[in-house]
Amino acid sequence: MSPSGTVIRVQEADFDVGAEIAAVSDGQPSVGGVAAFVGLVRDIAGGAAVAAMTLEHYPGMTEKALAAIAAEARSRWPLDGVCIVHRFGRLLPGDRIVLVVTASAHRDAAFDGCRFLMDWLKTKAPFWKREETPDGDRWVAARSDDDRAAERWLATPAPLSEKAP
Amino acid sequence: MKLLYFAWLKQRTGISEETVSPPDDVRTVAALVDWLRLRGPGYADAFADLRPIRVAVNQEFAAFDSAIGPDDEIALFPPVTGG
């Protein structure tokens, strides 16, 4: 855990969800809850079988973008810890792609912060997915649903309140 | 200036990264793209339609009317699809 309580990693290797959750909350008795989201490679997309997926990213900008997204989450909710791990390279169905972990005194901040991080990451971090299908390779198109999911947070001001657990 | 291309823009241009010296009157991303289109069929194909293309200047999201200079790093790519 960094002193700031934010961990950002972009890596080819898999990650250990339990270890990352422990790193965000261990030794922090003020943490009352941890929320985590893990994104996986699906074996079907748009009606086509997906044999594998390759994730490309923009080294340098990716880390900056993820750090900015984490900072935005921390400005909106009282988070004691944030962890974002995103993989790149060739992944197979069932493989883990991304992990987002948030720790807070209360569950509302942890849940909302975790969802916010995923929604913003999907539209603001420079990653691109390419799928291998029986009809050949294809780049995944951006989804308007993802844009809407990110935009709805723009209408939601930071609820930096202390709510009952 | 340093240019980077990602995803299908990299495939269509056939280049992931290059250093270019466009004329002095190329002062925005839009002018840069107009100039790049003249460099060959791969570029013309990649930049035929700007609607599905996004821009970053010095690793920050930017717009086609953003100002650019010789020392800038400009990246061109499709909308992101991570997560």
C-alpha cells in the first residue's frame, strides 16, 4: 500500500484478488467495509464465440488516467483505500481483466466508489480490446451504455457524508 | 512532434509510433490530421472519418481543435474499450 492509499497497476500478469483486498484494508481499523469488482473475459460477445481477447493500452497515459480516476473517486467519497489493477496482453475466456477495490468506514462509499471507478475506467482509460472469433479478429466497439453509465455520475455530486453502516 | 496510433488506427497506418515535422502552419490536431492524410493511402484510410477517432495531447484527452507544437506527443485512437 502506498502512503496515499491508492494502488494503480497495469500489468500483463494475473492478480490475486484476496491479496489485493487484504492490502487495501489490513492494518486500517477504521475500515468498515471493502467492495471489489472483478471483470472477466466472456466466451461470447455480440453472438460470436470469443476464443481469446487481446488488450492494448497506452503506456504512460494509462497510469495517469487511472490515477486521475482514483483521485476523482477519493474526492467524492471518504475512501480509506483504492486499488485498480488492469491487465493487458492476450487473455482467454474466464481470465481476469480488471480489479477495482475500495475500502471505507461505511458500505455506501465503498459500493458507490467501486461502481464509479469501473464506470469511469471503461470510458476514460486508454485500453482497447480485440477479440478472436470464428469470423476473424475484430476490435471491440465502444458501447453507448458505457458512456451513459459514466455520464450519470456527472449529475451526481460528491456525497461526502458520513452515513450509518 | 511524436505521434502514436492505437488499435485499428495502428493497423490502418501500419505504424505504432513516429516522429514527424509538419509545416509551421500545422497548429492544431485537425490540421495535423489533414496533413497526415496526404502521406499515403494507409493514412487516408485511417483518417477518412474522424467521428470514431479520439485524441490525446501529452497523454491527456484533447479535442481536434487543440493547439499542438513541435515538442508535443499526440496520440490518435478509437474510443476506449477497457474494463
